[in-house]
Amino acid sequence: MTDRASFLAAIRSTPRGSDPGLLDRSVAPDAPTQLRDGEHRADRLQAEAESVSTVVHRVVATEVGATVVGVLVAAGAQRIALTEDLAPFADAVREAATTAGLSVVGYAEAASKRAQAGALDATVTGCLAAVAATGSIVTAASGAGRAGALIAPNHVCVVRDDQIVDGLHELFDGDVLAEAGSIFALQSGPSRSADIEKVLILGVHGPGNAHVVIVAPD
Amino acid sequence: MSATREDVGGTPLPPGWAQPAHQPDAFEISTTTFEQRATETMARPFARRAIANATDHAAALTTARFVGIDHDALRDKARQIRAHAIANLPDYLDQWIDAAEAHGTIVHYAADESEARRIVAQICRDEAVTRVVKSKSMASEEVSLNSALEAIGIDIYETDLGEFVVQAMGDRPGHVIAPILHRTKDEVHALFSTMAGRELPNEAEALTAFARDRLRHAFLTADAGISGGNFLIAETGEVLLVTNEGNGRLTTALPKIHIALVGIEKIVPRRRDLAVLLPLLTGHGTGQQITTYVTMVAGPRREQEPDGPERMHVVLLDAGRSALLGGEFEEALHCIRCGACQNVCPVYRQVGGHAYGWVYGGPIGAVLTPLFRGQVEGGELAHATTLCGACDDVCPVKIPLHDLLLGLRRRRDEEGCVPRSEQLAFALWGQVWSRPLLYRASTAVARGSLRVIARDGVLSAKAPLLRRWTAGRDLVVGRRRS
Ligand code: SF4
């Protein structure tokens, strides 16, 4: 069996190619993931998210519970799970959902048995961050779990305005990811495939119905 | 465990639904010639049309995606990131391994393909794995991983929709990111209807729903998830996975073991480099702004986390990569497998991925195959190109594919592997394959038409890019078939 030392030694024994050096930190990556000057983050997040078939809701904090449950009821969801990172809004969502007659569990409990997790109709998560320029929400293993955002056919994510970052380099450079745990993950719209004759189909393995609820600052 | 397997949600597939995986070294490249394989695809007009439509579509989306930004500057940065990472590969790998082990990832080292198969099979035995869900991995195609797992009795489920079709048909992926580009909806419909035991609606949506249901059952019952990796982040020890369907994430989330098989060249120094590479990978791959699911995995589930595997194994794969370092063909290791060069390649667009006979098609396939498989099997691919340069212009990390192909031709000639007549034949085929009209003319066996081709060949050979392609001119003159 090849071990670390011999594996790396074989690679080290090769001649060294030319090295243009590490990309300078000061060089802003002018990716298509930059915000234009003065552009409003929440507006851009909404536009980009909608462009990849996410349904976006703009609300104030007191409307979160009713908005989320409105989405769930409209989707016909019965069994829903809430993830840890929903925390500031979890009580409001749970209360509204229970009132609407939905069955609500914590995601950690649902995920303790795969079959239970697989039977969920919807999950409601918070997020670690949202990326305006790509319309993405960022979840962490420590919050929404690995599959919390995509195990069920419907996913609603609640984003606070102060969680929105401009673009990818702000996300990757900042310390927002420090607390992510064993994974962090971006999702940009519903699950999709165009494998069959390029026809776009939503909801392959993940949700076909993805909502983002953006909560305005107080 | 297996007693409760069947009633977890989703519908199990009947035993024997999948075709046996191909054996290592049973690649078409060992037994057939490029011409034979190409002719097969060209004989299926629908496949050719499907490939051309799909590649047009992808190329147009890519162009649209980068309007209004300095695309060229972005590609220069991407090139710099890749060149720097590869020039310092052992150091960055060392850093990656330290960081990965620090968060509990178990790292394995596969010097070649057979070692990769042995390692993954051994992990499966040690972990008592009998059912595996896989998300798309070209590295696993390279090493023929599935056959090694089937040999020890493991059920394998390819979960990417396209790969699922490929597995059920006993086919091979036809494109690096769109595996069933060469297949039609009708073919998928017939396949899935047989698998379902009833006539399914012949609509992409219903067919996808069928696959989702069957694969959901696999996800909920598998013991291990096997993935590839799009990047390895040296500073954090992470493995990055991108998928649009979400199957990559589920592969790392639901089974109790996650195994990732990743080529060593996938290394990038820092997370921040992804701000450059991800938009290019996606924009050139599918024309999207960002792939729907981007997942950065740093080891197994940690305490307090609600889901995730108990153990994460990463198998680092060399298999011919380190041999390219510091040499004439090192830049082939910069490839991020976006597939864009396939989409614009006039030869690929006519003959499809299978003609290349191994795992990778298009210009990058014509480069990697002889480098990884050797001259005897792969060498002829260096001639399966028109040297038009379209691949150079589209590559997001600016790999000089055209120069690499010329270098491979030169090497093949120097090694004396190739009869002159073969070169000549390839030169004509390159011309003909790249133009459907000419192809039709040639099959009409119209002597006059062939002269037109010949004239065309001469004319286009005067373009600067083609000037070095002297064989092409000789051919045209010498092969006025009569
Ligand atoms: S060679 Fe360039 S264009 Fe081709 S797949 Fe690799 S990165 Fe993409």
C-alpha cells in the first residue's frame, strides 16, 4: 500500500513547472459575482434568486411566521421540520404551523432516522449567510445540517437582512464561515436537471419548490 | 438492517436493474479504432443532432453569462491559480492532508488505478458496506471503480440522473458534465418504462420523477456514499462538490460512510480562489451563474450536528498525474473539467464522446487519454482534431489545448507509432467530421464532392493555425480517391 510519505515523495521527485505565484489578495476577482456600485444587497439577492426560480418574499420580522406557514399550506405540506438555525424565528413559525394544523418536528429529531427525514414534506431553515450576487443561501452543518435544506420537496429559508453578503469573495474571505462545522453549503434555487434532451426539470433529488423569506431590518 | 430496508420511502429497484459495470481495461479504446467508434455515433443521426443541439445551447449560454465583465482577465486569474497550485502540488497536498486529518478525514493514497479500486473495496469491506449511492465522478470512471465493487457483491446506484440512465443501459457517459447528451427522451422513456414495468408518460418531468423515487429509496438505505470532488482546498482540508440535482450533497449527508475519490490535481490553495474558479466552472460548464448546490465538506459529522456520516474517507488518486509535472504537458493538469472545449470542438460535435474511447472526450480527452493510457491505445486521438483552436479560445483556465495536441502528434511521430497513412487518413477525417455537409457529401461517394473537400482542405490549411498541419495538405492532394 502506498503511504503518505511515498505518495508525496513520488510527486516531489518530478521537476517543477513554472510558477506564476499566488493570486494577489489585493486583486479583486472581477467575477460575475460582484455587486455594482451602490446596488442594494437585498434587491440583488431577490433578483438573482428569482432568476433561478426561487420564490422570494420580503417581510418584516413580525410577518415571518405567517409568511412561512402560508407557503407550506399552499404547497400542501403536512410534515415539516425546523432546523436549529431558524432560532430567532422558530417559535413564531412553530406556533403558526401548529395553529394551521401542520405536524412540526425539530430537524435533528427527524434526521435521527433516515426514513423519518425522507418522509418530510418541507423543511424550514435559517442560514449562515446569503450571497446577493449569486442569489444563494449558505447553510452550515452546525445549523441546517447537511440535508436540512434539500431532503424534502419544499424548502423555505429565512434570511435576515444583515446576513446578506455582496458576492462570493466576501463570503470566502470573511469569517462568516468560521462556525460552519463539518460542511457549509450554497444552494441557489430548486434542485434541477436538464439531462433529458436539455429540458429543465426542477426537483430532482432536492426540493422543486424553494422559497427565500428576506426579513427587513427593524 | 436489511430487514427494514424496503419500507423507508421511495420504491426499490428490482435486482438486476443495472447492467454490469465495465471491467478495468475493457475500454473501447483497447479494442476498436477511433474511426470505428466515430462511425457508430455518426450512423445515429439523432445522436448527432442531439449532441450538436446540446453543445450549441451550452456554448450560447456560456457566452451570454460573461457579457459585461472582463471575462479574459477573469480567465487569466483562473489560469494563475491553477498554474500556481500545480507548480506547488506536493506542498499544497501536504497542507491539505494535515488540515483534512485535523478534522477527522481518513486519507488514503492511490498511486494507480488498481490501487484506487483496492482501497475503496477494502474500505467497503471494513465498513460492512453492501449498498452504495454514487454521485457523478469521472475519477471513478477512470479507475473503473464500479466493477471492483460489484465484484465484492455491492449494489451500486449512480444517482446523477444521466449517470443513472447510463448505468441502467450499460452505456458510457458521453460528455463530462452531461452524460446522456447523446441519448434521446424516447430512449430514456423506453428504458424507464421497462424498469417500471408499465408505460410511463413520455415527458421529461415524469421520467425524472420516476428516477427520483427509485433513487430516493437508494439514498435512504445505502451504507456508503461515494463521490468525486471538484476541488480540494489546501488551507482548509475541504473537498468541494458541485451538483445541480442535489445528489452530491445527499451522498455526503445520508449514508453512514462517505468516500471521496479525487485526483490530486484538483488542489487549489485557498477558499478565496473559489470566487474566481466557481463562476468559471459553472459559466463554462452549463452557463449558470453558480451551480445549484455547492458543498464544502470538512470531515465527518461532528457532535451537535443533526446529520452526516460517521466517517469520511478521501482517496487521493495519482494514476498518471504526477508524471506530467514539470513536463511539456503539465498544463493538462490545470483542467477543471468544465466540458466547454467539448462543446465547441467541431470533431466532438460530430462524433460525440464515445468515439474517444476512454473516459474523457473532446480536445481535453484527446490530450488526457494518450497521457494517461499511453501512446499505443490513446495516441491516435492526437489526430482526432482539426486544430481549429476553438478549444483554446473557450477554455476558462486557458489551457493551450491546440499546442498540447500538436506536441502529442509530434511525440507520436517521433516514437514512430504511427504509419504515415494513418496520419493522412485522420487529417481528412478531421476535415470531414467537422462539417456535416461534407460528411454527407463523402458518404454519397461523389467523386466531384470529394474534390471540393480537397480544395477546401487546402484552402483552410492556409489559415495560420493550420499551416503546421502539413499532413492535411499532403492528404488532400494525395487522396483524391478515384
Ligand atoms: S480543458 Fe479547459 S475547456 Fe476543456 S474541460 Fe478542461 S477546463 Fe474545460
